[in-house]
Amino acid sequence: MFSSFSDQTVNIHFQWLQRNGIDGAALQRFNPNGQEGPVRNAITTKMRTAAETYNRKFYIMYDVSGWTNMQSEIKSDWINLMSKYNTSKAYARQNGKPVVCIWGFGFSDPNHPWNADVCVDVINWFKAQGCYVIGGVPTHWRTQDSDSKPNFISAYNAFNMLSPWMVGRIGNAGDSDNFYTNVNLPDQAYCNAHNIDYQPCVLPGDLQERQRAHGDFMWRQFYNMKRVNCQGIYISMFDEFNEGNQIVPTATNSSVIPAGSSFQTLDEDGTACSADYYMRLTGDGGRMLKGEIALTPVRPTKPMV
């Protein structure tokens, strides 16, 4: 049976990051006081070792969804368990400060119940610990509607960087172009005016929904985000198989999935793609963001090598 708890699994994941020139990974950390806590604690140690071995970066991303006593417990968790990791040479730092992401403030659903004052308190506490704090925030944080609570701008403004969620919001290149004009450009302008860094999401597309267009959908997002002149890109996600948005090596064709299953494979639109195609595509998108290759709307990455 497959397990992410294996040292071999974590090492291979970081080997793939290194091979494809992907800078690092955010380790999602849900309520550590739940039943998964001991496993997630151990995974963090494994991740540090692998990141150091393969010269990649990592940082802690707290996903606060459903975390009832978040305001006090997240602070205790950082002080007592997680802060020790920022002494690693592999722990990501920005402006000389250890990076922490808090994902989930401001979403307008019952799973994220806190008001803006509670969230500002937590953000400012981490900043007082010397951290650079990223906010994983709703898509419509700036207009404070749709997936965002109203009257939450004080919390959004408190972050050092904003990373709006995009999964489920777009599904083709045309959607990406529409968001570029109506969401991403004004988001970046707001962040520039308020001295906040901007880290939009880029996603490969839901494989089960046949959104990927053999990489053209993802590349259009890279192209648009480079044109926005964002400060970074967050890939949604590395291994999120249950949302179909994984970039990790994936089944290539029907010969490598259970017979009669409903799983889609990377050749679902008739174009054969290597298992590692979206890792390679991500690496090339990063190079374009950094100016190592020219800005181009034409995907340079070949589906097969």
C-alpha cells in the first residue's frame, strides 16, 4: 500500500522537485490536536531532511479549516513544535524572515467562523515572532464578496503576502484571460498600493473534468501571471489527487489504471503526455516567471520527451 509516511516517498517527492527546478513546497498542517497530529508532526521532520538533502525549500502552511480553538492553539503549536524548523537551511525565508502561511482566513463558509479581529490578532502575533506571513485567502478578497466575508479588509491588509485560492474558479484558458483582466490585474494594483506581495495560484486543471488541454490551460495561467508581474506563484496542488489537480507524476493511459475504473489519465484528450509532464511544465513556468526564458503565450514544454 502507498504511504506518504515513508521516508522513501518524501525523498522521491523532493528529488522530483529538484529535477524539475521547482523551488520548494508548502507543508499543509491541519489542526495538530486532532487524530492526525502525531503523523503530521513526524512528516514535518521527514520533510526537513528531504529538503536539506535535495537543496529545496519548505515552509509550514496552517490550514485552519474546522479548527475550533485555532486562535490560541496555532500560537502554541508554532512556539512548541514548529518554530524549531526555521533554523534549518532549507526553511524558506523572505526578507530574512521565516515564512508561515495561514490558509483559510476570510472564507464565507461555516468552516471558517472567525471575525476579522481574531484573524488580525493571529497574523500580528506571527509577525511579532519575526515571521513573514502569507495569507491563503478567498478569490474575491479585494471586493469582499462571493467567497469572502464582508468587512474583512483589515485582516487581508495585515498579511505580508496574499495568495488567493483559484481551484474551482477557472477551467479553461478563456477563464484565465477573464480573471487576468478583471481579478488579477486589480489585485496586483491593490497589493502594490498597500505594500503587500501577491502570489496567485496556478493550477493544472481538474483531470477528471478534462480541463487540462494537455498543458495549454496551465501555461496560459503562467503567461498571464507573468504579465501581471506577480511576486510569486503557488501551484495548486502538488499531490491533491482527490481534487484532480495534482502535478505529481500521474497515470499516463488506460494500461496503468484498474480495468473498468472511471479514472481519467493524462491522455484523456487524445494527446499522450509523460507521467512527469506537469512537473516539467511547472519548472518551465517558474523559469518564465523568473525571466530565465522569454515571456511566451506558446507552451514550450513538450508533452512527451
